[in-house]
Amino acid sequence: MRTFKDNNGREWAVAITLDVVEQLRDALSIDLLDSSGEVFERLASDLFLLGRVLWRLCEKQANERGISADQF
């Protein structure tokens, strides 16, 4: 599991599981298991999409902290 800190100094833990991969594929048409590397090029060039992916990865933690998607 990896972590990152946001601009407010809050630490977020990120874990890529098969369940999360399936959720991202269904909700955002992003397949993190795509071995072509195109998905990472897409994320690097579309910061809004990257934000939505990070939200999905951290949504449970955010809900526990009372942080909405907009605040995230």
C-alpha cells in the first residue's frame, strides 16, 4: 500500500485491488491492468480523470473523514 499527502497535509493510503480495478473500469472506463501503458498516458494528460481515479481510490477514507468529492 502506498500513501500520498494532499495540499492540506492529509495522508491518503492507496491500494489497488481487483475490486478497485473493476470499479474504475465500470465507472470511468479506465483499466489499470492494461499492459500497453496507454492508461497511464491518458491519466497524465487528463488531470480531471486522474482526480476522479484518485477519488475512487480514496473514497472510503474520505467518507470516514467527512470529506466530499468536491473537497477532495
